[in-house]
Amino acid sequence: MAQVMAVFKSIVNFYKMNVTRENIDALNATVRIDIAKTDYEEKVEKKLREYRRTASIKGFRPGHVPIQMIKKMYGTTVLVDEINNLVSESLSEYIKNEKLDILGDPIPKNDGHTFDPEKSDEFSFTFELGLAPEFEVNLNKKQKLTRYLIAPDTKMIADYVDNYSRRYGQFITAGAAEEKDLLKGIVESSDGSVKNDAATLSVEMIKDEEIKKHFLGKKAGETVEFEIRKAFPNDYEIAGLLKKQKDEVKDLQGSYSIQIMEVSRFVPAENNQELWDKVYGEGTVKSATEFEAKVTEEIREFFNRETEYKLRTDARDLALGKTPFELPEDFLKRWLLRVNEKTTAEDIEKDFDHFRDDLRWQLIKNRVAKDNELKITDEEILEEAKAFTRAQFSQYGLHYASDEQITSFASDFLKKEEEARRIAEKVLDTRVLGLLIDAVKVDEKTVTPEEFNKLFGNK
């Protein structure tokens, strides 16, 4: 914990009011604002005169209502508003002028003073402040990080090619049913009480192997009988087959049949020019070898992102571990409870470790940015937004979107204030982490995807 400092008082005059700070220790302070009648009297009178000019009261012409009546009707409300404004403005101005680096927001303190305009025309308000700690970030070449280089293997490349073939595949009408096929037709109970004229039955999903054998080789026009509970023990599967709600099928039993109208089979796309054009754009890839190379490049780009993500995460953890400082934890817990009305003290306590790490990282990041005079430009924010947009497009298979399209989408995305702030914060994170990584020794190690995944096992 921070050592208790000697009590220090700073008195500054704002709006003719005394503002007094008392440092409890290095991380906690109180600020007291004393307000005299002369601080607010003129403003209150001015506001009441404005009310008088505009008040519409029965029996009086506008602007001729007696001022005493106005004071009786609105005096207390106007006084409270003006006092609140004076306190808020003077506290904010004091924090700014004294260059206090506070955490959270000031918390009103119950110090025995009451706000009662009927009994006094002088008022005092005291606020608790949580102060940011003083610290330095001193990472150097004695500290080490590892950049894990992930090598794609032949199986992974083949799986990627297969996934693209399946993504752009299609269903065709087949002859005799096989295990992977879907059967479309009319499903009906033996007594005719339950019927679905547009059923789809997956042969592969049939749980009973003997029943499954009866379906293999069947063709359109044929009918197959089966025990519904043996074939599909799960209520959700029966509900899907009969197009009913789960609760409606829980008591269904007995023999059912399907009159097959069509055998539908999924066929992956062939590894040819048509597929390559769909994946990467017309003419970009012209052979299976080029397609495999392009897929490999795509995997490497993904792995590079994962590599850098891991490196930045480790750099953040290293900075947190090598930069010890305390926080005004009691103050922060009370502040969190105050700003989150639906949150309990137990909830705050349970999540506080995560909040503390996030706050410590924010302070470290701001310190590094300030020490290195980092400035985030609009161009950097746009480039990050474009990278995010490309990743989104790629996720949906749109690898061949033009730079103009990417820029247009990214620019529209940044018009949302919250998203623009999030992107700017990410850019700052990346810049700061880059500086931290440059400050330490970075070794490289080639690993398999499996080995890389295990590195996150305890996260």
C-alpha cells in the first residue's frame, strides 16, 4: 500500500468560493467546497427575474407578477439548480487547474453538513477522489518474449480446399438413397393421426442401425416403415421431422412411414476454374496448384494474425507483471457500486480482479503513450477499420472485394461514434504494444497448430 502522506491542504478561489483539498494518502483525497450567499445570490436573482418576465399566472399580466410570489413559487428550485451548477463547475475546474489525475468520478461524502436553505445561506460539500498512482514503465532487453511461428501442414491445406468445395457445393436429385442423403416426402403415423406432407428425413441421423439399413438403396416412389422412437429417440429430431413443437411430440410412439418423393444428395463443388473464381474472383487463380498456393497464403495470413495476437497478449501480461503499483481499491469499489445501480457489492468483489487488470493496463498504456508522445492519426484509424472490414468480408468468403468497396464500408463504419472510438483505442493498443515489444528481447519458435493452441490452455 502507498505510504501515508502528510496532510496537505490546497485552497483555491473559484467563483469567490473556497475549495480545499486534503490528501489522505498518495491515492485518496477529499475536496471540500464552501459556498457563501455572495457566490450564488446574484445568479439566483437573475434567474428569478427571468421567470418573472415569462411566468403566466392567472390574475397577473406577463411580467407583472410580484417578485415575492415568484420567489415563493420557484425560489428553492432555482437555488438548488444554481448551487448544483456552482458545485459541479468549481469541482471540475479545480481538478483541471490542479492537474489532478483522478480515477472514476468524485463521490459525494457525508461529512455532517446538510443542505437546508431554510436554516442557512452558506453550504459545504465534500467529495472523495481516487487518485491515479505515479509509476514508470521500465521494460528492457533483460525481459524476453517469444514469437510463435505457426506452420500449416499438408492436411490443413487439404482441409481448407475441401471446406471451400463444400461451401460452394449443391444438392442434386439422386437415384438410390445412401447414408449421407436426405429423403423428402410424406411422413405419416400408422393410424393416420399425425402427418407431414413436406418432411425431410436425414438417413445419417437415424440412430438404430437396423432401421437405417432399410432406408439404404430406396428410391423416389417407395415407402419405408419405421418405429419413430427407435429411429429418433430425441424429441427435437421428431419435432423437426413432423414440423411440430417439442412439447407436442413427447408422447408420440409407434410405427410411422415415409413415402419418398425425392432423394437429395449434397455434392461438393469440383476443384476447378468455377470454384476458384467463386472463392478468389474471376481469373485470379488458373490452376489447382495456384489455388493450393493461394489457400496456403490465406492460412499463413490467419496464422500471422494469431501469432501477433499471442505476442501482444504476452507483452501486455509482461508489462502488467513488471510494472507494480497500487490503486485506491476501496474507493474504486464504492464508485463502481455507485455507477452500477443494479450491481451488488458481491458482484463488484467477484469481478474486481478483472476490472483492476483492465484499469492497470489502461494506465500503463496511457503512460507509455504520453512518454513516447504517441499521436493517433485519422489515416491509422481508417487503415485499422479497413483491416477489420477485410476480415469480416473474408469470414463470409468475399476475398475479392475491391479496395474502393473496403474503404467505403470502413468509412461508413467509422461514422458510428462508439465504433470509431473502439477502433482508435485498438490502434493505440497496437502502437503501445509495439513499443513494449521493441523494448524487450523477442525469440522466435516454430510450432504446430496443435502446440500453439495448447499455449492458451490456461487462459
